[in-house]
Amino acid sequence: MRISVLGAGGWGTTLAILLHLNGHEVTLWEYKKSYAKILNRHRENKIYLPGIKIPKEISITHDLETASFNKHMLVIAIPSQFVRNVLKEIKKFDYKNTTFVSVAKGIEKKSLMTISQVIKDEIKDIQSPAIGVLSGPSHAEEVSRKIPTAVVAASTDISTAKQIQATFMTSYFRVYSSTDILGVEYGGALKNVIAIGAGIVDGAKFGDNTKAAIMTRGIAEISRLGIYLGARPETFSGLSGMGDLIVTCMSRHSRNRYVGEQIGKGKKLKDILKSMNMVAEGVETSKAVHQLSKEHEVETPICSAVYQILFEERDPIKVTYELMTRDMKSED
């Protein structure tokens, strides 16, 4: 297949290499012209994926039309808040026989849409079977080194989900299929907010008990909101739900956990983000979750606490105390 990966961050670069090793003709698109030249010259993504060589057969370009024209599949590995602007350009080209696969894990903060919904909204004549997502517990730092990993490919059309599954499946990258595209997307996006909370626990040195509580009650919040928005309950106990939550809350590779950890240590959000090369999707997603929860009157106390700490600069210790002393509840 002729496949373009849009976005040359760590994950986009990793997937481009994986797809090349699977025998596909791969193009990697980098939005900065100067960095595209650096990638071509060194064949290594030294900022986002150091130590991993990019095979010479992978074409690297800054030109979006070159990357998008006459491709069987476009893999969208762009931070979620920038996806719509790229789609506005892509829809000028011929995409009639192209499958769009989102690997972004976020919710657009203005529209409150998942990325599959953004694709459908921006490219009006695209059919739902031409849209899919790939998500799950999968850090680029590990997949690029062929560490065994399992993820989920989802689409409203099972044949599309299975096409994506077959395209990405390798001996070290196991792909399951699903038709619950919203569940897979909400799991991948909302867990980033909980991971910031888990990082705050680490930074404030609360302990393992606290972190276990955050993760367990966090998946309850993710499920509650996701089900209300149209997802299936069982999806949140799978790889794109609980699986992704575990790895993002626990891993040293997690950007969202790192942001929370620095907040827990007393640093300011703007200073943390300024020091990072990569995007922590959970920061903007926390705004979207806060709005969704308010609009639909769905209780998400941990996500609300993260929002308050990030954007209202509330003290993590005081907010945690408030979480612990809420009215008594049943776990059901």
C-alpha cells in the first residue's frame, strides 16, 4: 500500500518505520520545512526519537500535497488541536480512495469533537467507513525498539478496522479490531487527563495507595462520560481504556504524567510546557472534558480536580483533601 504518515513526531516516525518494515511504500510528512531537511539529511529524528534510524526508502517531505496525493491510507499523527487546519488543506486534493487513520489522542477543545468526528466534520463528503483510529498502550520509545505491544484498530465498519489491523500488525505490534470507534477515542483521550492526576500524585509524594485510587476511580469517570457520549462499556476495560490508562499513569515515557509530576512539585504549567519539545495532549483535553462534563451533567471529580489545578492554580494538596472528603458514595 501507498501510505503517508502526517506528523514526524516520535509516534509518527515510529509508525512510518513500522509500516515500511511491513512492506508498504511510506511517506513521512513534517510540517516544518527546515526540520524535514534535517530528517532527510541525518535519517534520524534526533529531537523526538533519538537513536532510531529512518530507512532511506521512507520518503520525507514538507509538501502536504506530495504526501497526500494518490495514497491508500493517511495516518494522522498530528497533535489533536492542529488536525483540523491540516484537513482543510488535504480536502483540496484527491482523497476519494483514501482511508484516514487517526493515531492522535485528544479532543478538539473548541468543538469538543473526537478526531474521527473532526475528520467527518471537515471533509463533508467522506464516508464513515473511510475513517479509522489506532489506539492503545504504545509508547514510541518502546515500539521503535520492537518491544512487544498490543493496540486496537477501530472503525464503524468492521472491514475498515480489519484493513487497518492487517496493515499495522507485526510480530511485535499486535493489533485487535473493534467497531467502537468512539469508545477507543474517548479512552485514549480521557486517560491523558487522569495521567496528569497520577503525575501530580507522584510529584506531591502521596504514595501508591493514592495513585491506585486515582487510576481506578479514573477509569470509572472515563467510562461514565464515554458511555454517555455513545461508547460501549466493555471498551473501557480493554487496551484503549484500562490498558492505555495504566501505561500512561505509570510510565517514565508519559508526557502527561510528567506534566502532572512537575505540577505536584510546585512548578507552573506555562513553565513546564515551555520546557517540553513534545505535546502533552491531556492539558488541552482537560479543558474539553471540563466542558463536556458541565454540558452533559456527568460527574467527573478527578478530571475536574485536574482542571482546577492546571487552570485555576489551585493547590494539589487542598484539592486532594476535597476529593477525599466528598459525600459518601457507593462504588457501583
